[in-house]
Amino acid sequence: MNRTYVVTGSASGIGAATAELLRERGNRVIGVDLRDAEVVADLSTSAGRVAAAEAVLAASDGQIDAVIAAAGISAPRALTVSVNFFGVTEFLEALAPALARSTAPRVAAVSSMASLQPNSAELVEALLGGDEAAAIAIGTALAEDGPETGYLNYPSSKRALSRWIRRESITPRWAGAGIPMNAVAPGTVVTPMTRELLASEEGRAMVDAAVPMPLNGHSEPIVIARLLAWLTSEENTHTTGQTIYTDGGADASLRGDNIWD
């Protein structure tokens, strides 16, 4: 059965690969991005998220089967938390009623291996508390301390996103409506966002020290797209609340064989 998918970040990277794969499989895709998409919208603001959701519902006649939230940035500034966290959560919440009308609704988001990296606990709690103004203030203060501290905006946004998905996945809004909701956490993916860093030997060494990938090295976006496609397919009926590390073994390398104690 052909399904209608909404894919944010559809103009590049993982989002573009996912949209292309879904279309190749005969599905309808409504892409959402700042450019080159069926719905052109800015997910960094609340108004932009509301407008994006309204445009998606208009384009789909209110009939959608799955949402894949792949839009994200990795800048050492507060804009990162607005896009990576609220650009996912507020957008998904706006589309939840339409999803619930599908016979097989599904949701997946792109988190990151960075969700396991050092982060700002204060920022994570502000994000999970739904306080965007406070989160922006904290993120701005981090950025003012320089790029290294400002980078904490990124792992903090991804840690909060993975926690939000785990928390929300079992609530009446999602599980109660029969909607599996998961995240994928890529390791190093060769995209426009990483290509310049990976172009130099020094850059590759830095990346590989932080994210060691013993299985097949850096991945292409299609690798992540295939997992996103399965998670949001009719085949997935019981996997929910998970952040699946699609990382070539980085998680196992860094955290070892016992993550339960």
C-alpha cells in the first residue's frame, strides 16, 4: 500500500536520501525544508512550525501516514536547539491528530551519536520542560563562551530529543493512538554538513577519535534512510521509544559491553 510521508530536512543529507528512497518505493512524500521542498518553511520558530504543519495538512488533505523528522543543524549557537529539539517536537505534536487517523501511523526522528557526548544538563532540562525562551537564553550564554562551549548546544539538543521520544512514546497521544515513535542516532555520515571536516586528514582524525566506527567506517545517508524507512513502515508494530545507534559500532566502542548498571 502506498503511504504518505512527511520528511523534514528533505532538501539535503539524510532527509534527501530518505525522501528519494521512499519515492522509489512508490510512496508519496511531502518534503519540508527551507528550500527545494513541497513545503518551504522555517522550523526554527514556533510560527514557522505551525505554518509548516498547516501547509502539510493542506497538501495532504489531512491524510498522512508517517513523519520522519530529519531536519537539523550543528552550529555552536542557540539556533541549534530551536531547530533540533522544538523543530521536531512542536511540529510532531501539531501533526499528531492527523497521524492518529491513519491505519498505520508511524514517527521517526534523527537524533545523533552526539546524544552520548558531554552536554549541558541545565539546557537539557529546559528543553524537556518545553521552555524555549529559557533554552535559547542558556544556549546563547554557552555560545558567548566560545565555539567549544557553544558546541554543547548540539549534543544537548540531541540528548533531549532522544529522552523526549522515550518519554512521550508510551503516552496516550502516541502509544495510545497506535503510533510507534523512535529515533535513529547516526555516527559520522558523509553529508554537506560533514564533508568539509572530513576532507582533511586532521579533520578525519578528530572525528574518528570522537566517533570510532570499526564496522565499515563513515556511512552514506542511504544507510540511515533505510532504517528510517523500516521504522516508519507498516512492518514496525512494536518497536517504540528507542534511539537506535546506527553508528558502525561507535556506541559499543565508547560505552563498552555493559550499559545496564
